[in-house]
Amino acid sequence: MASSRKRPSAKRIAVGLSGGIDSVVLLHQLRDRGVSAIHVHHGLSPNADAWADFCRKLCKRWGIPLTVRRVSVRRAAKGLEAAARDARYEAFRKSPFSVVALAHNLDDQAETVLMNLLRGAGVRGASGMTEHGRLGAKTLWRPLLGTSRREIESYAREHELRWIEDESNSNEALTRNFIRRSIGPLLEQKFPQWKRNLARAARHFAKKGAGQEELLRSFLHSRGLKAPSQAKLAEMLKQLAGGGARTLVEHDGARLRLYRSKVLLDPESPAEFSRQEWKGEPLLKLPALGGELRFRKVRGKGIALEHQPLSVRLRSGGERLQPDSRRPRRTLKNLFQEAGVPPWQRERLPLLFCGDDLVWVPGLGIDARFQATRGARGLVPEWRSRSKF
């Protein structure tokens, strides 16, 4: 669940918290960054008061300021779902926060694009949602737009999070639920990658609709970078269009890279990093890699405690990992490609070793030989990068 993009200042951000799994995971991801939360009370469900109370207790436990806004949903010709969304966005627009972080994910994006296409939408509708959008003078930020619902569920289980279930999610009279529960599973049988493919198509439509120059200019502006001259902009587009994953374009102290037809920001030049021993501390800061490793002791999962001492190293090439004992050991290159990790990020991830044996890789998991057995004490590592969102 990582992104190399520059994130907005946390002091200006409110997470839109419904209490569902997506928004709870997003709040958990951002909880240490000084954010606030906003819960919109629609009053449409008999459980609405209980949902608001859940959000209050969650935010109190995590020490996060919460604002609860009650809204009146007026049934419109376009349907109750759209009317509730409009009321919710109006509440966001009137909030004192300049950035509202929403938990829309990759599955939501694919479902939105499919719905829009079925309704006969043009290029704009086929573009789906953007990671950085506007709502009046405010910014709508969707950090999880490239993260699948399956990955979000896995994260929630790993961190033992609690959330609420909206009973309306089972109502297939609502178009989105019909696509999610009936159409989606049928598509997956024939087209297992349909969600990612539709999300990728949405990005292509967005490029066609906005124009490549305007798109790049907006991208740079949203990241707080200076606008290049027309000549420099044209040259940057030429390099990005003609290059591959190793393409590197420098501008205003930042570095732009291209991966799978997507422009990403790589804001820092890499610093030298040497092997570092882990001495049992719960927090291991790795400033040269732009982040920190956190360790939690749990039962029945993680790295078996007898596998120590551990050391942190960078990838040198040829490493193999077997996160699932039922599948063969594979090269990190193949696993990274499958996970969609850009090549330049692969070289700067902290890998845990026991002696010369690879134990754990961020985002890929723990090698089967080192996994704690059921009921045994284990160590769960977590990599937190400053450029995570």
C-alpha cells in the first residue's frame, strides 16, 4: 500500500471516516501524522447513531480529533445513493479543513468506470476518480485509489482493526452493489484483472481528456513544484513518453519517473546505506532509506523469535523468497513485478536477514522457513516510509 507521491501537510487534512473498513484503514495509516477525522451522519439507517458512536470511540482511542456532521438527504431524481453522496460532499465543502482524504480504492475506481460506461458516459466519465481532485476551494485526496479491496482487508486483519458493516451494502437495488456482488464475480471468472485493467483504462482516458501538457502541468502543481517553461515541459513529456521504467526526469529539485504508463514522483536522491543490526528495539530508524522499521510481538504470526539476530540490508540481486509454503520459492524480481513495485523503489527497501538467509521483504511478506507457528510468539515488522502516501 505504498505511493511515492508527495502527501499534503497533515495539519490541513481530515479523513472522511464512515466507520467502514476502507476509511478505518486509511485513518490507521495516517493516524500518526496529526490528521483529524470527519464523520457525516446521513440519518438514513437505523444504525446511523451507532456508526457515529463507533467513530467517536475509535478516534478517542487513537487520539484523533473528530467532527460529526449531520446532514439532511433529499431524495433526488438521480437516486438516493447520489443524493447521499451530494449531501456528504457538501458537508466536506463546508468543513474547516483544506484537504479531505477519502478512502476510495482500486475496486471502487473500477466499479465507477464500469457504471459510467454502462450509462453512456464520455471521456470524462470513463476517467473515473482522480487521486487529487477539487471540491470548491478544497482538495479531495484519495491515497488508496491504487490499492485493492483485498489488500485493504489483509491490512485490517494484520493490524487487528475493527470496523462497521453498512447493511445497505447487500442491497443490490443500488447499482454499485449490483455490480460488486453480481456482475463483478462473473467478470472475474473470465477476466481476473478486470479491476486493474479498468483502472488503467481510466488513467488513459484522463490523459486523452485533459491533454498531456495540461496533465503534467497539473501534476507538478499538485506536488508543489514550479511550473516549467513551455520548452522544458515539452522536453519532459518527450523523455517520459519515450522512456521506460529507468527513465528519470529532474525538475525543481524533484525526480519524475515512469512506471507502467504512470508518472511517479521520487522526491529524494538516495543516501548511502550500510548493513545495520537490529538489537531488539521496537523502533529502528533508517533515515538513509527515508523511513523506519517498527516491530510488534504477537502470537501465531510474524517471524519466529528464535530466528535472531536479524540485520537490515538492501537488495543485492538474486535473492529469493517463499512467502507461501504452498508455492515455490521465487526471485524478488518476479515478486516485485507481480506486486507492481517500481524498480527504483525495489533497490531502497529494507530487507531483514538472519545470517545470509532472507527473512522478510516489505510488501511481500515473511519467508515460510521463518514464519511463527500457530500459538508461538512471533515478531511482526512494519516498514513506514516518509513517502508512503
